[in-house]
Amino acid sequence: MSFDGGLRITLHPNRSGPARAVIDSQRMVGASRMLVGKPVEQLLALLPKLFVVCGVAQSVAAARAVEGFRGVAPSPAMAAQRNRLVALESIKEHLWQILLQWPPLLGKQAQQATMAQAAKQYLKLSMLLRDGKSPMQPGAEGDIANLDAAAWTPLLGILRETVFGVELEEWLTFHHLQKIVHWNDAVETLGAAMASAALHIAPSGWGQSGVGPLPTLSAQELAPLMSDSDFIARPRWRGACYESSALTRTRSALLEEASRYGNDQLTRVLARLTEMAQLALALRDGDDARLQALTPDVGAQPQGYGVGVVEAARGRLAHRVKLDGEVSLDYAILAPTEWNFHPDGAAAQTLASLRGDAESLQRWATLAIYAIDPCVGFELKVAPDA
């Protein structure tokens, strides 16, 4: 059973002025109430079944929230193991979009067989990383499972052949957009095809949003906000909407140059590709320092609550819990979709910047939505011109 829900998005074009995007969320943002009254062990087992998207990140956020309430921490090895599992899950989620959702927008067939291979590698590597241990157990103890670089070869091979067309290390040396143009012309992969499409489709300002990156909020700031159901459904921070995504957290020389032209679709595509390459190489090389940012330090815990935050594939995920012994008295979850698909947020502003006839708007609005990437499915309707 899943309580992830969906989005209904209507785009209203306007020949004489800005378009308007209406985002109606059908997400059951209060579904976390089902976790109230549950013992911690049962709660942790139930979470990834209720929220099937990014189940690893959900479990890590929950474990960190319980640890925050109890004032305990996992061993450094288990904390690193969690980060590796979150990174691996993020790669799988990025591949899901690239292999299955991008191809129809590019006039190609979804690569279901390749996604099945990637999913098989994901499961195998997840089992190897867990190494018979329970890293999601609050306060987990144990040593880290160090995998040989060769264990990552099949997954990196899928990324090279279907997404990048070159070794990941080489792709990360592309520091200028001109290199991306040459890359688009030199290889035939889904990554290059989508970057090429995003590069050539639009006039200046197309696909832009004025929404800034979500600032780091401390546990003490988040805890009282997450008591408000309206905030959980439509979050704002000090009156403003924010974005939390691969674009807002990934850093590279290439993205620095691309961002000078704004946060359009090309920049978003490059951010997804950059993050995926960086995470994959960090996993292969055992670079836990690079992965530490996936579970940010949110500072001192608030009185009476525990807050856990994780950078999931689609953005920052926060859990807040209040316990009575082993039983949950209160539980709240704030997912990145609520930030990114706020009625006035990044997706709405991006969609409002689009121009074109109904057919092209349907296509490029779909790309814009995928580029920001909700945690759930969506229904998109382009209304008649105003």
C-alpha cells in the first residue's frame, strides 16, 4: 500500500502575457499520522511500505529522528553505511527517470530492459552494503562493509553506456558549456540527447524560476513548523517559497557556468547528470566524506522532539517524532515535493515561463516537471489559450 498520492497540474497559456500554472496536490501529506501509536520497531518497518518512493531515505530520516529524540547516534561506520545506501538509491531514482521517462519526450522507446538490469544491480549492491547488518536501527553499531571497486563496475557500465557515453571521470572534467555542445554531437546517449534538446529548445528566460535554494533549517526551527498541517502541505519559510533538488545542492565548475544563464532546463539536466556521476564515483572509491552531506547536521534537537533530515534523490526530506518510551505519540514528514510543487513555487513559476502551441507546451511542460521531479505521478493538462 502506498500513500504517496499525485499531482494535478493545469497550464493556462496566455498569448498576451504570462501563462499561469495551477498545481493541485492530491498527496496525503497527513498520512504520517498512521505512524502515531506505533512502537519504534514497527514504525521503522512500516515506513518504507507506506512511502514506497525513496524508501531508504525515509528509513534513514526516521532513524535519525528517533536518535535525535533519544540523544543517541549510530557508530560512524553505520552512519557512513546509511549515506552509501541513500546515494545508491538516488542513482537508481535518477536512472528511473532517465531510462523510462526521458525517452518518450525525445521520440525514443523507454529502456525497460536496461532499467531492469540497473534495478538488479541496485538490489545486489544494497545487500552487499548492508552485509547482514541493520544500519537503520536507531543507534546502530557495527563496522562498515567495504566493497571492492570491481563490485561497482556493472552499475558504472550502465551509466557510461546509456547516459554519459564516456567514462564518468572524463565527463566531470567538462567545465564549460562548449564541452557539453561537443559532447552532444559526439555521443548518442540519453543524457546527451536530453542536454541537446534542453540546449536548443527555447528563447532566453524559458523554463526559469525565481525561487531560490532552500536554506539549511535547524532541528529547532523545523520542529515547531512541522506541527502546522498547513506548513506541511504548502511550506514557506519566512514568507517565501524555496526549491530543494539536485540543482540546489550539486556543485561543479560546469554548473557554476550554466547557472549564470539561470535555472533553466539545461541547468537542471546537467545538475542531475553531475550529481549521479559524483555519487557513483564516491561509492566506487569509498569516499564517505563526499557522501556525508546526504545526512546534514541539523544542530541541537528541540525539547520534546527528534528531527531527522536526509537529502533524498528529489530533495530534502525531514521527519519529526515525539516518543513515549518505545511508542510514537506524534509523527510528521515534510517531503521535497511540497517545497518544489508549492502552488507558488519553483515548478509553478517554471511552467508559467513556457511559451508555444498546445502540443509543444504539453511536451515541454512535461520535461519541466520531470526536471524538477516530484516524488509522485502527475496529470498534466494544457488549457485552451486565454
